[in-house]
Amino acid sequence: MSIKFFKMSEPQIIYELLCSNLQVPADSRIMKAMIDVSKCGELDIAGMSVTSQMCDILSKVLIQSKDICRLNVSDCLLPPQGLSLILATIHQTRIHTLQLKGNNIGGPAVYKLSRMLSLSKHIKNLGLEWNNLGLCSEGMAEFCSVLAANHNLEVLDLRNNQLDPQCAGLLAAALRKNTSLRALDLRWNAMEQAGGQSFLTALQTNKTLTILKLQGNSISNDLLTAIGHCVKHNSGMLRMHSEYEARRELLANHAKAVNNQRALELRQFAERTRRQIGEMDIEMKEIQRLLGTKQKEVEELESTLSETKRALEISQREVLTLQDELKLKDENQAAILRDYNLQLETVNKALIANKSAMCLLEEKLEEERKLKEDGERERRRDRDKIQKLEEDIERRKEELQTSLTEHVAAVEEERKQSQQRLALVVEEWSVRLEQKAAEHSRAEQVYRERLRAVEAALESAERSRAEQSSQWNTERAKWVEEKANIWSEAREKESCKVLLLTEKVDHLREDKSSLENQLSIANTTAQQLQRDNSIVVADLAELRRKLSAVQEELSSERLLTQKLRSEKSDDLRSLEAMRGDLASAQRAVSEAKERQNELHQEIRRLSRQIEDKEKQISSIRREEKDRAGVLVAAIKTYVEQLNLASS
């Protein structure tokens, strides 16, 4: 070989060695793909024809190479044996993205795919577009059971796989148990309406799926919209959960840093006290050695001792003042908590008022529904009246026909008798009979024309009634859809507001617990200071002649008082922070009131729309009554004309 090893990437070296060992010629396109692995970490051999022996070599390369993180064998039409070899080795690699588009996976290969998914711990993105997974129902059931127990896969592409409603039910059952899948593409299958409904029910349990594509499955737009709303809700909940986790981690880090700072300060204080104790021991030895020479200074020491007592009394008074300040802090905190509880009660009252307003809106909608039912009953009565009029017209037609036949029979009998009796005046009677026949034909023609006019009027009335009913049905459907949209938007807004309020309440509770912890720490430090003061008094009673030790202890007391003052300033700053939180809570309450006002405005707008709809319905009823009156008048005039014509 003319190429040096240090210039080649690791997968290329392994591939060439395996090809030379098995005496198989190396494919130049696969060699180029192996070289590109070092740049992007992806082995892309999409669209290449690969034999079973070459699949065996590729599976060994995947096991031995650590650089390959993504594998793309799309549109390779891998033989079943070669596909099985590659799937059997995926769990031994670091591959997290696997693209198997257009490889005609079906039958036993589906079971191999399920086994690979159950064994692999790294696969996060799996592409199975343009395969035949839906033709093997048992294999698809196995794949869905493995998918339900998988906790690593995040993206799954199952487009154009001939998946039927049964497969959709299996996938929906898997989604109820799976908690890692974020995106699922099921476009251009045959899941139909039943499959979409099963996914909608599954999304009531699954709260982690954020992308679900179901276009091209003969699913209605309403169902797709409902599924889209569920997916959007899941994405919003996941985003809120991630924000909550980030905040919790930030608070934990802050608490850890504060604890570390406190521990460091305690260690430094312990080191200082140890140094001071050592210095005090040295000074005690010097005092014992110089005790004989210091007896003359006892009176001065007693005077200084009285001064130190006064200083200690001053320090004790400061401790008492600090305790009083702590009590005031407790009282302030209790007052703040009472104000907060009052604000929470006002917010709850506002929510109850919103619920009552929604109940009133529902009652108005129920009244409108009752009005529509009354309109339907009136329409039915009008239809019954029209039907009765049609029956009367038919009965009149039959009576006219019977009277016409009787009249014709009478004319025939008279003609026969006249022929027998009056043979002499045959010509004259024949002329008269012809005139009567012409009149009879003209009367019959007039009757037919009037009958056609009545039928045309009835047809026009029926068409107008059908148009009115269709228009009313379309308006009713639009109104129902607008109502559903308004209800869904109101519920979403209410749920968002409740979530925001609960989050703010949790934050305030956490702040309260942190302040209580700080107060308990301040109390413990005050108790520790009291114990230290008692120890100092005992030491002064026992060691009156140890002026230097007393002075050192007084200096330590001064340091402690300075520390207490610093802690007092910290507590004041914490109280200011609490006041800021209280101001933010008040702002949140004002925002809630503003949103409540917006809800009231929305309710007024909806009530105005309902009034407009009621006006439209009343106008439609008046028009229908007017048309029915006109129709009845026309029928009456027609019946009167028929009676006149018959008479």
C-alpha cells in the first residue's frame, strides 16, 4: 500500500485490513465515507448497493471503531442477512443516530429490529421511513412492546410504513408507558380516524411527547387540531419543568456556596480561638512567674475589673437589645405572612367570582339552546301545516277528477238519449256537443295550468325552506365551534393563571422557609453568645489578677459584637429582600386583577355576541312566519279559485 497509516482515519484502516483479510475488493465510495467519519462522526453510505459480505465487514468496523456515532444506510436495499448482521452489532457500538430508510424491513427483520432496540443503550434517533413494518402485525406488536419499555429513544420516524388502525392502537399503548420519546413522525400511513382517536387518548397519559405528525392518514382536521393542542401542552409543560429544574439547581448551588462560606468562617473562627487560647496560656505562665511582683497593682486591677464589669453589662444590654430586635423581626415576619395570606384569600375570591361569571355564561347559553329548540318546534308545526295543506290539495284534486268523470258520463248518456229521441236534430246537437267539448277542454287546460302554478309555488316554498334550514344549520355549527374555541381558550388561560399563582406561592413559601432557617441560626448564635458571656463571667470571678487575659477576652467580645452587628445588617438586608418579594407579590395580585378585568370584558363581549345571535334568530323566525303566512294566503286564494271554477 502506498498510503501511510498515520494519514488515514481509524475506520478506514480497519476497513482495509478486513477487506484484505477476507480477500474482498474495497469499495471506493465506502472508503470515501470512512474518511469523512473523522470530520463529522457519521458513516453515510446512503444509496449504495451493499452485499451480505460487505455488511459483515461493516458490522465489524462499527464494533472496532470508536469514531462512528451516526450511521446512515438509507435506500441501500440491504439483504435480510446483511441487515440482521448490522442490527445484531448496533448495541456494541456508540451509535446514537441510525437511519434505515427504504430497506424493505419486514417479516423476521422486524423482530431483529425490536431486539436491537431493546439491547441498545445509546440509540436516540431512529429513522424507519419507507419500509413495510405494518405488513407484519406480530412483529409490529413486538416492536411496540419494546418501545414501551425503552427509556433512551427520543426521535422515531415511521413515515410510509403501511400502518393500519391496529398498529396505531399498539403505538398508542406504547406511548402510554414510554417517557423518553420526544418526536414521532407517522405521516402517510393508513391509520384513519380510529388511529387518531387512540393517539388522542394516549396523549392524556403521555406528557413527554412534544412532536406528533399524523398528516396523510385520513384523520379529520378537528382530531388533528385536538392532538396538536395536547402536544403543545406537553411541550409547554416540559419547558416549565426544565425551567423549574434549572431554578432548583441554581438554588441548590447557591445554598451549597452559602454553607461552604459559613463552614469556612467557622473554621477561621476556630483557628483564631485556638491561637488566642495558646497566647493566653503563654501569658498565664508569665503571670504566674511575675505574680510576686504584681501584688501592688491589685487595687488598679480591681478598678479595671469594675470597668470590665461595666463593659460586660453594656455587652449584655446589647445582647438584650439584639434579642428584642429578633422578636421584632419575628413579629414583622408574622405580619408579612398575614398580609400574604390575605392577598391569597383575595386572589381565591377573584377566582371564585370568575367561576360564578362562567356559570352565568353557561346559563345564558342554555337559555339560547332552549330558544333554538322552541324555534325547531315551531318549524315542525309549520311543516305539519304545509303537509296538511298538501293533503287538502290532493283531496280536492281527486274530488275534481271524480266530478269531471261523472260529468262526462252524464254527457254521454244525454248524447245517446238525444240520438235515439231526436234523430232529426242530430246536426244541431252535434254542433252544440262540439262547442261543449271545446269549453270542457279549455276548462281542463285552465285547471291544469293552475295546478302547475300551485305545484311550482309549493316547490319554491320547499326550496326556500330547505335553504333556510341549511343556512340555520351552518350558523348553528359555526356558533358551536366558536363556543368550543372560546371555552378552550378560557380554560387554557385559567389553567395558566392557576399554574403561575401556584408557582409564585411555592416561591414565597420557599423564601419563608429560608427566612425561618436564618432566624433559627440567629437564635442559636444568640444562645451561643449568652453561653460565652457566662463562661467569661466565671473566668473573671476565678482570675481577677489576670488582667491581660481579661483584656484579650474583652477584645474577643468586641469582635463578637461586631459580628452580631454585621449579622444584624445582613438580617436587615434580608428583610428588605422580603419587602421586595412582597412588592412583587402585590404586583402579581394587581396583574391577576387586570386579567380578571380582561375576563369580565371577554364575558361582556360574548354576551353581546349571544344577544346578536338571538336577534338574528328572532329575525329568521319572523321571516319564516311571514313566508308561511304568504304561502297559506296563496293556497287559500288558489282553493277559492278552484271552488269558483268548479262551481
